Amino acid sequence: MVFETVIAVAVLIIGIALMTYSSDKAVEHSVIIASALRVSPLMIGLILVSLGTDLPEIANSIASSALGHGDINVGDSLGSVLTQMTLVFGLIPFLGGIFKVKRKEIAVIGACEVLALIIAVSIAEKGYISRMNALFLVASWPIFLLLTRSATAKNAKEKEEVVAPTDRRHLYHLVVAILGFIGVAIGAYAVIQSVITLSAVFRIPEYLISFFVLAIGTSLPEVVVTLMAIRKKQYELAIGDVIGASILDASVSIGIGPLIFPIRELSGELAMITGSYAIFVCIVIISTLALRKKVDKKAGALFLFLYLLSYTLLSV
């Protein structure tokens, strides 16, 4: 049992490392291509970067659903929302410095994120996710994007400029990005197998391991990319990545797997409890950011506390 546990932990670490490195490369080269096309920082973060950093969760969704482990999909997706909104936002002011946010953008994007989360939890708490429900989740993502774009389009003149690269080797960047996506998929499969093994060894529900442990690993790309964006003073890109990835987790990430392989058995009660807490936390965080219009160490400390408080759910 000890040997089996060691191997499972090693595979988990290697899988997460592969996903983190691969998604970082995929995002880096995808952003280079998008920057050359002069896409605004907020939309790059909200669509392209968030999609890239969310690849681990999306890959996990497909693989876990295909293997018949829906709890890993839902636990990781909802746990990632909580982790990104608390840990990532909480660590930013301590590691990257204080920065301001625009109240209207935060309110609109945040409202979409909370709404997406409410829909996801209301579906997951039933104990299954049908192909029709999964389609609804996935289809809601572009709707949220249209809402945020229409609400923030008036601020186009205020947006930071992304400097287009002088490097013309677009084919090279495209190939590297694709290889990064493949690496994420391979890492996801390794991670899922290790979670299944650890769940059996320690007799801990797969949902809880995914919500509290796996979610941290699959959220590492958001930490790395967001921190790099803050240090380069690309604040809108950072905001778009964190909240955009959370919207993706609550829509595409949860839905893409069941859309192909419907989930017929799911820990609905755990999804309801943890999901409700995630909704509460997101409302608090969005309200705090909108009212204070900045992310400083006081806000960061509050967000980190809200994350630590989530571990009390283990006693429920």
C-alpha cells in the first residue's frame, strides 16, 4: 500500500507539473499570436488566456467523464473556481503588488461568473449531468462573453495596449501552442489515475480530493500567468484570466466531459454544499472588488481567509 501511495503521489505531481508547463507554453505562444492581431488585453485575458490556463480542468473533464468518474470532473471544476477567486486573487497583492480595477468591468464579469456558478451547482446537485444539461452549460459560455464584451466595449479607448511582437514566425508559435495543448491532455490523464488510486487507498471521496487538492494543481497556470501579467502591468489581462477561467470552470469545464460522456452518478450533496460556499465566496469577493476598486493586501488577506475557511466543509 505504501509503494502504491508513493507512486500515485509521484504521478500526481508529475501530471500537474506537465499540465502547468504545457499550459504555460500554450498560453504564451497563443497570446503572441493574438497580440499580433491587436486584440485588447481584457478580451485576450477573458477568452484566450483563460481558455489556455483552463486547459487542465477541461482535459480532466473529458478524461474523467470518459472513465466514469464524474466526481473528479465536478469536484475539480467547482474547486478551481473557489481556488482561483480566493487563492489566486489573495496571493496577487503579496507577490505582485497592489493594482486597481474598474468597478463596471468587475461588476459585469463577476455577475456572469456568479450566474454561471449558480447554474452549474443547480445542475450538479441533482446527482447526474445529462447530455442536454451539459450542452446548456457549454453553450452558456459564449453568451456570458457577449454580455461582458457589450458591457465593456465603451471602455475600449482606456484599455492598455498590447505590444505586437516583431517575431513573424507565427507557424512556430502555433506549433508550440498545439504541443502545449497535447501535453496538458497527457498530464490530465496521469492526474486522474493518481486521484482514483489515492481515493481508494485513503478511502476519501474522489469529489473531496478533487475539490481541495486537484483544484490547486490545475489552478497553477492561473497563478503563474496572472502573476506575470501583474508584473508587466497588464492588469486587465490578469483580471480577465482569473474571472474568465472561473466562468469557464462553471460552464465549459463542467459541461464538456458530460456532453460527450454523460455523467450518470455524481455526489450531488457534496456538490451542493461546496458549490453553495463557492457562490457565497464569489459574491463577497466581487462585491469587495467593486466597492474598493483595487486589490490590496487587506483584500488579499480576506480572500485567503475565505479559502482556508472552506476546509471547515470537511466536517459537514
